[in-house]
Amino acid sequence: MTKVEERISQAIDRQKKKATKKKNGILHKYAFRVVREANKIEIRQAVESLYNVVVEDVNTSNVKGKKKSRYTKAGTVTGTTPIYKKAVVTLKEGDTIDFYSNI
């Protein structure tokens, strides 16, 4: 096999792996907007008690507010969107959260 053929076969193998991940691999990750003072332990306990699931991992990030401006008759109005904390919760394999069951 030449080097070019090896690279092509490796590329095909990578594409197959990606395709099987998309079909079979459900990530079981859910994002929540939480209070900025909440820590990972509090977020884990709240999600487990509210939705009766087992949380494997919690990742948090503080999202900065964006500057916004608009033009009105009175002139330019400027401001920012609010700062908030985002939590991405990974659940145990097989657990899901159904947000639309109460509708």
C-alpha cells in the first residue's frame, strides 16, 4: 500500500467513526442557566432532586454580557445584556430529562 492509499484509508476510517458516534452516541448533556453564586455541588444536588436522575459531571462557565446599542428618536441608547452562569450537566448513561412532559 502506498502512502497516499494509507492516508485515504485512514481518512475513511475517521469518517466511519464520526458517523457511528453521531448515530449511536447520545451525549446525555443538558445546559441550565443558574444563579451566579451557585457552585458545582449545589447544581448537582438540585438537578438530581428535581429530575430524579444521576449526575456524572457538572461543567460551569460565566457568560459575559454583550454590548448592545440601538438608534431611537431621542438618540443612541446603549446597554449590555445580563451576565449569567451556565451549567452543562452530564447524566449517567440511560438517564434523560423530559422537559416537555408537563405541557
